[in-house]
Amino acid sequence: MPHRFDRSRGSTHTDEALVESGLKAGTRTVIWTDSRDEITAEPLTPMEASIEAGALATVAALAFAGIAFGAGTLARWRLDRRRIDRWGTDWDLVGPRWGHRTG
């Protein structure tokens, strides 16, 4: 049965929710709701939020570093291919002169 919750902190509400097993009917329990009045998990403590933020920042930094490294590797590969192709072109011009034997 849907119920509109009063947003005042610590107020008493009546509704149905899943709770830990072994509790007797009528036992008081804390239920957290979000801004849409839907049941949600308990908010993170400041320490948990800091740990989660640190982990996400680390993952983001590693992802950015991976993308930057990949882009640098691709650019270096393309420049090396261009340099090798130019060496081939230069060798085609100079190489035949080295094939002549003197004397």
C-alpha cells in the first residue's frame, strides 16, 4: 500500500517493508527513504563516502591515464610508420648508387 511519508526527521510512519528476520510484529525499525519517498539504503557515513570518492577518483585517473597512454602510443606508431616509409623512399633513391662496384 503506497504511503506519502512526512519528510520531518525522526517522524513515525506506518507502512510495509522488508526487515531482518526474527523481528516480532510491531517492532520499531529505521527505514530510509529518498526524495521520491521510495525506500532506499542507509546513507553512507562520511568515512564511507570518502573511501568511495577516493576509489572512484583513482579509477577515473587510471582510465584517463590509459586513454592518454593509448593515444600517445597510437600517435608514436603512426609517426614511426611515416618515418619508415620515408626511409624506404630515400633508400629507393640512394640504394642503386651503392650497388655499383668500383675497380
